[in-house]
Amino acid sequence: MITATKNDPNLKIELLAPAGSDESLRSALKFGADAVYLGGTNFGLRAFAQNFDIQQLNDAVSLVHSQNKKIYLTANAAFYDEDFKKFESYVKEVEAIGVDALIVSDPGAISFIKDIAPDIQIHLSTQANTTNSKSASFWHKNGVKRIVLAREMSIEQIKRLRENTPETLDLEAFVHGAMCISYSGRCLLSSVLTGRSGNLGECAQPCRWEYYLYEKGYPGQYFPISEDERGTYILNSKDLMMIEHLGKLLNAGVSSFKIEGRMKSAYYVACTVGAYRRAIDDMLNGKEFDKSLLENLYDSGTRDFTTGFYFGNPYLKGQQTERDIAIPNQLFAAKVLEYDSENGLVKIEQRNKFLVGDTLAVISPNITGKFIVETIKTEDGIFLDAAPHPKQILYINCPFKLNDGDLLKKSV
């Protein structure tokens, strides 16, 4: 947790990062997150992430706490009566492990947690749609320590909420990542179209699909909804990016800046967390925003960006109707495993194809730079012209003393 400057020594800001896998967890910690949030194998809203079983969760808590950081566990699914018997044993297990908070949205689950584990901290999920001070105060009176604000709030609305709620209530807001076309926590589209409920963590993301119109009686004749000949993604929202406006959120009363992305890669986590870490540090040290931080955010993204509802309803400007997946300018080339200082080589795990002669750029909390690949060598000492096999362990030349967990990317 960063403590702010001379002007306000009591000010604290948390950078909260997603951890959809152990690799993403380690990237989040390495690149500067103050806290991480992740899901167990039950009761979360990312059923298809590489969620953590009890033993993995225990290991994750130990790792996070060894770095004096915090770990929050999602339990924000919709609950049915039959869920509570299993939930009781689960809560007791995670309490014993030592997670710092449970992220919950169901009122019954909140009451249940208070009864069986009164000492565990409760954070109210954005799924609960908190948009006003009366609701926030209600939840706080009923045991909630932190509100994860609805994405549909403006900065001015957040400021009014903060002014009319107890200081002991923390406010958390999303600053980066995917937006839902529906109102936070109220989308039934996936359930209706596919039988997979977003409120149970199984969203099929039909808002990202490509749609056409057709007239009954004329099968096979499809009409694009826009002039784009590829059809249109009429429900597809741009992704949120608030890195240039963190000071405004801070002044409105937000103390935890949250990055979305438990379904995203460790590369995405490293790029986003690293950029936001530097932006927060610069802000607290009175420095101007560094525009170069935008590079890694655009490189790791798959959609255009928006500021969401923070400056008012974006209407059509918040939608990306002409395409679904952007073609990245950069590719995640490799993960660094260790540095061989004697030979000036780095041991890597390859992630995307690169060749001798390609230029790779370093993604690291402490090092920036680029270099040309001159040597690719296997563990058996065989020299290669290309690295085409995902996750192959290789050695390549590198002028920088890189560390375990640093990443390499290449232009495409």
C-alpha cells in the first residue's frame, strides 16, 4: 500500500490486480500490485478461469502475505438455499487459511458469513449495483467494510456518495478492463441464449458476438445492421481505461483502483499492473502523466478504450460496433526464467514465435530496452533460426540482466 506525500500523510491508495492463475498472481505481485483478487473453485463469477483449490489458495495466501500484500477471494455468485451447506465449510476453510476479505454480492451470503466467521472482512461486489450513499451506508451497517462501486457511476456521483457515507467505509472502483453492455450484475442474456448464467460465473459473452438481421421467409439472406460489410457487434462495449484520470477518482474518494481481468493472461496482467503502478507513483510524487505508459496498455488490449460512465453516459462512444478483436501490434514472445550472467544469455519459456533477427522489447518493473535476437539455443545446445514451439525452454542472447518473471514482446 502506498502512503501519499507530505500533503496528506494519511492517504492510502491500493492497486488491486486480477489473478486468474498462479502465473498471473505472480505477475501481479512482481509488477507492483498492492493486493490481488482471485476465485476459488466455487461461488465466484469466473467459472472458466484457472481458479484456486484450497491447497493452491493456501499457497497463494502464503506468497502474498510474505510480501506484505493482501489477497481477496470472490464469492459473488447468486446463491440458492442448497448452496449454503457447502458454503459453510468453504468459508471456515478460507478463514483458517487467512484470506484478507471475501468479495460477496448476495445479502444472504453476507449475513451467513457474519454468523459463522464474524472476523473475516466483507467487500461488496460490483454485482450488487451500489450507486448511492443510502445503499452504501445500509451495507456498511450490515457488516460490509468496502463497496466495489457500480461501473455506471460518474465521478461526481462517487464524490457525493463519499461525502454522505462513514469514513470507515472504503470505496473501490474499476479503472481498467472489460465493460458489460448491461447494467452491472443484472445481465440475463447469456442465460437466455445459451443456458450459461453470467450470475453463476458461466457467461458465454453474447454481447461480444457478431449479429445480423434477417427477414422471416427468406432463409440465408442476412442484412448487416451497419454499413460495415462484416456485420456489427451491436452489444460490444469498449474496454475501460482511466490511467490518465486517477487523480480525479482519488479526489472523489476512491481508495482502491481495480483492474479487471481474471480471464486474461499473465502478459496482460504484467502490462496493465506495471503501467498503473508507475502512474500512481508518479501522481503521488507530483509528476505529470507519462504518455509512454499507454503503449503497453494498447499492446495488451484487444478492444478500443473508453472512460466508461465516469464523465457521463458515453452512449455510442462507449460501443465498439465495427470489430470484435483488435489485431495487436505486439505479441507476448517469452517469459524469462533466469539470467545466465556468465554467458550473457537468458533462459526463457517461449510463448509466441520469434526468429533470429527479430527485435524484442523488455517488459519489467525495473528495466526498459530492446535488443536484436542473435542466438536461439535449446537446452541440448542446438542452435535454431526460429522459436516456433509454445512453452519450449530456450536460451537467447540479451544485453540486460533480466529476472525471473520479466517478459519479452515483439512487434508484428
